[in-house]
Amino acid sequence: MDTEAELTELPERDRSPRPEQGAGARSRSSRWRTWRPYALVTAVCLTTVMLVSAFLVQPFQIPSGSMENTLRPGDRVLVNKLAYRFGDQPRRGDVVVFDGTGSFVQDPPAENPVTGLLRAAGATLGLAEPAGTDYVKRVVGVGGDRVTCCDRRRRLTVNGRALDEDYLYPGDTPSRVPFDVVVPEGRLWVMGDHRGDSKDSRDLLGAPGGGTVPVEKVIGRAEWIVWPLGRMSSLDRPATFDRIPDAGGAHG
């Protein structure tokens, strides 16, 4: 009789949790309760940063030396995405970030979807280089402007007025390529500050759009250098552009 009782009791004992298993589950649950507030705060912070970067201000990592010495490779700048959203237009002298698809890049390179998603997330936070179709340049001419190179003193002219480009990379000339263009309405003529190491509007004169960039492709205006800390400064518009007459007056 005792043996039969033991046999009937064994299944009941087997169904009960082992003491050590119950303790492990309680320990894991306790650790999750401890870390859950930190995880939620981190998720909220990341979501907020992503939304701010998508619609307001985005950190942008400078990928090349085409804008030296104004911007150097590895610099992080803050791009104001609202600068041209409410009727304002890019102005001569602005440093802008734009999507070069259809102007600077005719056939964007194929990219692995997963790699592209990770890179885009990193670029949004300023932790990775931007897409290969994103560029940063200085606006030299806007719609209707006549931009030429060069006058007798080897200076660029806009609407007949010469530019004193003290922001150029030391030793650079304004351009080794002569040109004389009238910028179509709704488009921009853009150039790098390191003219000897910049792919810009000069290099695409024979391409669709004549090297100019549609205004609607501008992502925003670069406002501040925020990294490295030793280079923190604002990106002000050079005074030489304030002296340029409007296109109507020059052509009239």
C-alpha cells in the first residue's frame, strides 16, 4: 500500500517547480523591473532625437574635403531643415546640404536595404557619413543670376560684381575652368570652398540641368559646426555676397 501511495504522489511532485528555477525566474523579473525605467527613457530619447533630426535640425557629418577650410572631413554641422520651409529661399553665400539625385548623381548606386537602413539611422544622428547622394556646398548663384569666371583679376563675378572669396582654401584659385552661365529660375549654382578638390556645378555643365541644383532638393542650411568642440562656430554668410546686385538690374 505504501508503494502505491508513493507512485500516485510522484506525478504531483514532478509538476511543482523546482526551487532553483523559481528563484531564477524571480531574479530575472526583478532585474527587468530595475532596468525597465532606463530602457523606456532611452527609447523616448532616441525617438525624440530621430523626430527632431527628421523635421527640425539634423546633425550632418562632413564626408570630404570639398568645403575646406570652412568645413573639414569629420566635422559635424547642424542643418536647419526649417530654413526654407516657410517661403524663404536659399541665398547667395548660404552653405546648404542637398540631395544631388538628378543633378550631381544621375544613377544612385544600389545599396543593401539592411545596410542602407542602418547607415541612414546613423546619419540621422550624425554618427555616420550621409548617403552618397547628399552634398554640402556654398550657393554662389540663384535663379536668374549670371555667374562667370573670371574677370581680369581672376575673380568670379555674379551679375557683373566680383566676389572677394576670402573663404577659399589657401592657394586655390576661384576656378581653373572658365564658364559663363545664367542660372535657371528655381535652381542654384553651387561650389565648394576647396575649388581644387570639389565636384560642383562647374563639373556638370554638360549634364542635365547644366550643373545647377533644384531648390526643392535642398535639405537645409548648415548653421553651426558643433564637433569637434575646438571648432564650434556659426556658419555666417560672407559679406561679399551682400554687394551683389539682383539679376534684373544686371541684365537690364
